[in-house]
Amino acid sequence: MRKVTIWFILFVWTSTVFAQKRILMENLGVSQDKDITPIVLEALQQADFKDAILVFPKGTYHFYPEKAIGKYHAVTNHDNSYKYFAFPLIGCTNIEIDGGGSDFIFHGVMTPFLVENSMGIKLKNFSIDWKEPFYLQAEVLESNALEQYVDIAVNPMTKTEFEGNRLGFVTNGLSLPFLGESMVFDPKTNAVAYNAQSYLLNGVASRKTFDQSLGGNNYRIKARFAKTPAPAGLIYIFKGPNRSNRLAPAIHLTNSSNLHLDKLNIYHAGGMGVIAEKSENIHLNEVNVKLREGSGRMVSTTADATHFCNCKGELVIENCLFENMLDDASNIHGTYVKISELVDKHTIRAGVNHIQQFDYNFASSGDKVEFITNETLLPIAPATVKSFKKINDHLFELSFVEELPATLKVNDAVDNVTWYPTTIFRNNVVRNNRARSILISIRNKTVIENNTFSSMMTSILFEGDLNHWYESGAVDDVLIRNNIFYDCVYGGGKGSVIWINPRMKQTLKDQPYEKNIVIEDNEFRTFDNSILSALSVDGLIFRNNKIIESGTYPKLWPGLPVIEVRDGLNTLIQNNSFEGKEKARIVIDENSSRSLKIDKKQKGFVIDKK
Amino acid sequence: MRKVTIWFILFVWTSTVFAQKRILMENLGVSQDKDITPIVLEALQQADFKDAILVFPKGTYHFYPEKAIGKYHAVTNHDNSYKYFAFPLIGCTNIEIDGGGSDFIFHGVMTPFLVENSMGIKLKNFSIDWKEPFYLQAEVLESNALEQYVDIAVNPMTKTEFEGNRLGFVTNGLSLPFLGESMVFDPKTNAVAYNAQSYLLNGVASRKTFDQSLGGNNYRIKARFAKTPAPAGLIYIFKGPNRSNRLAPAIHLTNSSNLHLDKLNIYHAGGMGVIAEKSENIHLNEVNVKLREGSGRMVSTTADATHFCNCKGELVIENCLFENMLDDASNIHGTYVKISELVDKHTIRAGVNHIQQFDYNFASSGDKVEFITNETLLPIAPATVKSFKKINDHLFELSFVEELPATLKVNDAVDNVTWYPTTIFRNNVVRNNRARSILISIRNKTVIENNTFSSMMTSILFEGDLNHWYESGAVDDVLIRNNIFYDCVYGGGKGSVIWINPRMKQTLKDQPYEKNIVIEDNEFRTFDNSILSALSVDGLIFRNNKIIESGTYPKLWPGLPVIEVRDGLNTLIQNNSFEGKEKARIVIDENSSRSLKIDKKQKGFVIDKK
């Protein structure tokens, strides 16, 4: 039996390898001084879009949108637009791009890689960067809290545009008339600044600035800061207004399968590093989203390093470094769509509600879904999709094989449960970024192990909501082990290092939303109190974890308990240890206490049961 | 023979009429208080998109984008975007929309009518208007030329948005952060103000304003005006920045045939009234683009009333009123695309160059084209299209049945000569608008008769260029007769009432660009000198015309001759009369003089031959 298997594997391996033609890009005339975009297209056409390896000689290559394949293109969690693709891997089979260790430099608003309707794609051995960053970076020279202004020196890598009394900027041909969304970094730590949220220009404040040129690249920004302008020495990053700052992700994987990303350095993107949707079997190995040494840039991607929406099969993310993004390292989730009309016994109208989900291909015939109650986010009944017809980018008609459940009503939701992966997230480093390390909202087996995490917000977040992001869904089997959590949640917002926080309007005490989350053998070395906060979870286990107060910063939320469980069922807390100035509080609400098992001899804790 | 024809016509007529099912919209529940958009879709689905008349009972009906059919959509001479359609006449045959005299009111950024891939479509008996106009209208309260500011009272029909020190506005859900493109109207004449171009904020000046709230709806706009701010009492219209002010044309006709528009009042559009491209046989009768009485609005459509790009068959525009648009009454032309690469003996790469032509479907297999020399705009050779493949929205590959001409070079152009109509423009009134009355750039027979024209710029313009609009092409047979031209070219710019002005880099003296333009039996009652200026035309006839100086305004260009011909061949000027304070100068250059025939006894003229 074993012999047969080995022979079979060898057969598949050799047939695959031999089927791929090597196309040497130097024979097509790639060189460092021309636009490589049309040459890539020529190579793909030569291979008839299948069974080929495009091999680049090591070098620095430039890509421009002018001659790139283009189309109107929707990318989930981004801004839809007419986009240009340097590597249009559309309808491809068994294609590998081997960069040979090259640097790929992109110019303008373009999407370097699109993998669409393809199978068996491997991207390896290259870096992605842009000549111009999609943000403005500026050092604080002087800060005046009383008069609410900062004087900044703008890094000349981005061209400013001063009109009226407002500072904007022009980058990659894009004119951004406002500073827009902001973050503050600390050059001493190379990370988001401690308590950075106090220094931001939130919402309309980022449009309503009264600016003044101070000569050269220096400007005075007078505005309503969240609390106070950032002190001298810190670095402001502005990425322009919402709706025009997520136009250029580095790699988009959609409606494809068997995708391997190997040894990539993504130094920048005007959006996410890797955004995957409705795709099956994805493996990221050594895909680093990181700063390029010596670039002087403080930010890598302007949104998440990686993001997976309704993927299925096996998702593996390993041996990666994710640093200095302006959003999460990884967000793995499904999609709740909201019902707007019950058309007939088998048919509803529903839609996506967040503008960055517009034009999303939610379902196909044969997909299994669950109907979800608006108030509790709990499932009503399963069903099978018969047809999915788009009316426009935010509204579609869904019909089902089965009759609709009798209790189903407008504003309830649908969750496409065919499209969830099993996930492994291991041996990764996440650090210095805005927002969370990872978000997990998927029902299948998930293992998070041997990582180190240090993010400005929560490190591992579980949510699910039907009012803001519309990201489903409940987890069922998660193992978090052998990770080290360094200083987290230092940006100023409330949160826990591990935060189980589904956002339903109403929790049913005997029917928790999340299930089976095991957190064991981890080390937490952070400055603030809240390590674990859990709401509405059945089968939470927190054991054999070591918590050591780091003392790096003053505590931001000293009133919070170290561990808190609300509306939990069958919680087990066992054999953890705590080292800190005071005893660590464990707070369990009345509802959770009934089925709680807790080890009372754990070192350094005090238990507060309601 | 005659009997047979009549019987045949009767047969076609009756079979057509009997084939159309009447769908009474009241039976589908239309009423004045709901969104009619999904009901229109239901009616079209009921009819299977063919052989039906949708009959509205007279009323006022409202249409919203939320439930409208949507898609990314390119519209020539507009801004491409994801658009929503209230009447999505896509793939329809033999459909009539009978509004029964109703008012159709649109809300938000949407396109009321799309006729695409359809044949036999009739739209009749309704009006199109928007709840909110796509512009800001403001009366000048005070004007200070020395300090370059105006104080304005903004008409509250548009909501202002004041941020930083810049006035912008929000309309139809669109946030326009700058005042953008401007025009000045005179409420005494209800038309564009005399010498309005002096008062404008051109280009970057419309972004770089320093504004100040004066309380209520009053603002001070401090900026660099073209010459001087408009005096008190005049009306500024601002339509927001270029690239975001042509998103919502009223009626788009594309890739369709046999289209009838009858008795329509288009009171407004955020773009053109009727924009047609690549369509065959179009008839407009009583399609008025006009102000709604009592609305207080000074502007109808924010771009051309009508516009026809590469249409063919018969185009008839008759009995229409076109007033107070922010652009031409009609522009009928083809498209020059510029060659960027000679790929092989049969293949070129070429592209559209103006951003408002992006994603244009320039040609199809079988189309006849002409290659055009860049320098002279003259034809090199004809050819037949074998294939047309888009690379992106501004670049495509064209292959031809024939070999490319030996002299063809990069930057030469291609003109699709299959797609030109014969045109009749008669019994129309054009008045009070910004820009020209009509532009004619088509090779087939064109008759312009029994119209009255009064526009701020040229009334009838012939051009053709390969550097700005890329609108082809040369005319071959134009008859302009029995029209009355009232005050024209009063906006301040240079130009003639009839201006034949192709824009080639180089004119060949023995090969004029334009041919056979006959201007006869017209009456010109305008205040300024220049009635006709002609460049590079063979067979120009100007006869039996009456010119009477109106004295309405001081002359803007008193140095210009009344008639001027340069590089003309076979010009005839005969039996015209002129009444004015001084004699009217006719200036003919040396090259034109050789083959000129001129009647020296014409009343009121003095001839100046070089």
C-alpha cells in the first residue's frame, strides 16, 4: 500500500514538472530599463496561459500600467475601480512565476498580480515594491497642544499638493486632496507609537485641517486631534481619504485553487499584500510583508498584510514576517449578507452592506448556506443555493432548493458555509503594525502555533457582526498554542490580547456563538492587564499559559481584569501562571460560573466569580 | 409598383403594432410615492424584453439607484463608472416607453435610460429631471476686482460643504470638494453672460480658492479669476471638478438601431441629455433640453444637449429646443485613434487618448477604416478590420485584411468610416447655452436647415483634431440653409458664427481637409464681426445670405473680418448682403484667391484679397 502511494506521488510530481515549459524571460528581452508588463503578457500568450514557468534572471524590473491588461475589477475589502494588472493570471493552469530573487518595482495605481479563474499557480522568489509610496510620511518638529497644531517635515519621497489652506499629496498619479486616514509611529521602536490613538485626525477632522506652509517641505497642521497632537520626534503617516486609499493591492487571488506563494517580500502596496476571496487551497510560505531596509519608509502595506474571505480547502500561512502594515496581519472570515426582501417561498433578495464588499460574488449554485438570526447571529436552518443573480453591486436575488424557514425575516442574514477553510497559522512574526495581529471567524479547524505577536490592538480577535463589517462567522475548533505575545494593545484603544467578542444584539445564555477555543502553552509578555476577554463561548480552555508583566509602558486600562468570561459555557481555566506587581484578577460572570472549571491554585491569580 | 410598396409598408406597420403587448404600469402598482425602478424591471421581465409598450398613467414618478440594475459602464464623452439604470433597455427588441406626459424624477447618481444592444426602441411623452441639480448656483452680491473676490448667495437647492477654507458642495450623494468648472449667466437674458469668460475660475484656479463663510448661505470666494470677478447680479454656476461632473447622462444609446425619441423634456442631467455611440438610425423629434418653468434653475444639462459619436444610418434631429446647457446642443463626429505600435504587416496597436473616450468600442470585424496622416489629417489608404482586441481601456490591437500601407507610421491615426450617419438637423432652436450650437465632423450628407441659433461660442463648428478631443473627421457634403443666427460668440472667446477650423499641423494647399460646404439663404443678426471663417476647404459656397449687425453688445473682436478664407479651393461667395455701421471685410488668402469666384457687387462688403 505504501509503495503504491509513493509511486503515485512520484508520478503526479514528475508529470506535473515535465508538463511545465520553462520560459526564460531574458530570451523575451527583459531588462532593467524597460516596461516589463507587455513582456509578461507575451510570455503568458506564448504558453497559452498554461503549463509554464516564467523564469526571471535576478534583477530589478519595472512595471507600468500603460500597456497592462485592464478591466473594471472588484476586490473585496478594497475600493473597486478600473484596474491594470502586470501579471494577469486569468484563466491560467499550472503556471509558475519564478522571480529568481528579483525586485519588481511598480509605478502608478496598478495591481501587480491577479490570479483569477485559475488553478495550480505558484509565485516565488521576488519582491514587490512601488517607486512611490501610497502615503505621506512626516516627522513632527513641534507640537502645540494648547493651539492644537503640529509642525511637520514631510519626507520628500511623496509630493505634497497645497491648495487653499489644506495639505494634500500626489502619488502614483493619484491626487489626494486631504491628508485622510492617519497613524503615528515611533522611530525609536519602529512601531506604532504608544497611545497613538490620542494623536490621530479621525473622520472629518482629517478633511477639516487648516494648514500653513512653513517653507520647504515643512507645514503646520492645525486640526482637531483625537486628544492632542503627537509630540516632536514621532512620525505621522497619512494615507488619503477612505474610498481612495485601497486601490492597489499587491496580489489578488480570486475564484482559483491550489495557489502557492513562496519566498516573497512585499515591501508595499496601496491596499493589502495578499487578498484572497472564494479560492481553495492556499499556501503562503515565507511571504514577508515588511519594510525594505534603508528605504526610510515607516509603513509596508497600507492595509492588511493578508486577508482571506470565503476561502475553502486548506489555508496554510507559515514562516512569514508581517510588520509595519496599516492594518491586520491576517483576517480570515466569511460574509454575512443581509436579507432585504422575502420574494417567494424559495427566493430572497439580499445584499452586501459595506461599500468595500460591493460587487462580491457571494454564492454559486450548489453552495450550502445557513440562515442567521439578526438579533443573536445564531443559525436558523441550512439550505442549498439554487441560483445567485446580481441586480447591482450591492443587491442580488438568491433562490434555494429548500423552502425558506417559516421564521425567516427581513434583516436576517445568510452565511455561505461551503466557503470556509481549515487553517494553519504557524511560525510567523507579527509586529509593529496598526490594528490587530489576526482575526479568526471561520468554523473549520484552525491551529495558531509557534508565532510571536505584537500589535497595536488585539493580537487574536474573534468577532462576527451584522452591522459594520458584516464578517462572519462563529468558530468551532481553534487551537492557540506555543505562541509568544509581546506588548500588545498599546495603541490606546480598549481590548484584550486575545479577544473573543462576537457582536450580536442579544446573547442567548445557553447557546453561545463561539465554540471550542483552546489556548494553551503560550507566553504573554505585555505591559497591560487584559490578556483574555471572552463573550458567548462554549468550551473555552485556557491552560498552561505563562503571563509576565513586561513593564514596557504605563498601563492604559489598569481597571480591566486579566481574564474575563461572560456568557460562557463549559469554560476551563487551568495551570496558568502570572508574574506582575499585583495579583491578576480573573472575572467570571454568573452565567459562565455555573459550568466553569477553574484551577484555584494557579500562581499569581485572584478569582472574582459573580 | 407604388401599390406594392404601400401594401408592404402597411404590412410592416400592422405586424409591428400588433406584435407589441401593452403593459399598463398602473397594474404593476406604480404610484407617486414609491421607487418605480424595480417596477420598470418587472415590466421588462414580464415582456421578456421584447415586443411591448410600457404605458404610464400621467403622473410624477420617482426613481432611485438602490434597486436599479447596475454595472460598470463606459459612456463616451463622459466619466466611466459603476452606473445604475432606471430603464435598463439592454438586449431589447421592439420596446416602447410611453410616459403619458409624466414627469420622471431621478435621485442620486444614476443613468435614467440605457439603450444597449437593442433594436426598435421608442421613448416618448415624458420628462426627465433630478430632485437635486448636479451643480451649485449662486448669485453675485458684491464683486471686488482689486482684491479679486466675489460675495455670493448660494441657491439653497444645493447643499454646500465648507471644509478648510474651501467651498464645495454635496449633491445626489456626491461630495464635490471644489467648486470646479464654472460658467456665468445673466438673469436678465437668461443666457450665458456677455463676455462671461472673463469671470471664470479656470483650471487650477477653481481648486485654489480661499473662501470664507459670510453667514447663512453667503460666501466670499477669493480666487484668481480669468480677468475679473463677475459683477453683482450675475449668476455663477459651478459643476464640480472635471472627472466627477459627467457621471449621469439622461439617455445613453449604444450599439443599437432604429431608435425614436419623441416628445421628451430633459430638464436636467449630470452630463449630456442624449449621448449616442455606435448606433444606427436615430430620430429625435421634439426632444427638448430646457429649463423647467418656475424651477429657479439657470442650467439644463451640465454637458451637451445631444451628442452622436460614430453613429450610422440616418440621424434626424428636428423640432427640438436646446437651451441653457453647459455645453453644445449637438456634436456629431467620429473618432481618430492614434497608432502607438506597428506590430506586423497587418496589425497595429492604437488607443484612445482623451480620458473621456476610455473603454470605447472603436471597431468590429468588417468595419471599413481609413488610415490618416498625423501631420495633415489626410487619408493614406482604406482598409478592412479583421479583428479588434482591447488590451485595456486606452489601448487595443487592430488587425486588417489588407497589408498596412508602406508609409504608415506611429502617431498616424485610424478613422472608422463605416460609422458615419447622414444627418438632418432642422427646425430646432438653440439658445442661451455655454459653448457651441452644433459641431459637424462627418463625411456623409448633412442638412442643417430652418433652425435658429444663439450660443455663447460658435454656432456651427467644423473641426477634427489629433491632439485634444480626437474627434474625426472631414465633411464632404453639408448644406446650411434658411437658418437664423442671433447673437453668437458673445462669451469672450475668439471664433466665428460658422467656423471651419480643422486642426492639422500642416495644410497641403492643393488638398483641403473639408469639402463641399454650402451656406445659403441664412440670416445673421449678431453684434460682432466674424460670421464665417474657413480653413482648408474645397467647394465652399456662401451665397444669398443676409447679415445684419444687431448692435446688442459692444464688439469683442472688431479687428476680425466678416468673412475669411484660408487655404480654400473653389470658393464661391455670391449675392450676400451686409447691413452695419461700417463695410464688412472679406479677406481671402493668396492660396484661396486663385480659384475663388466672388460676386463683387454684394451690398455692404469690401474685398481684401491677398
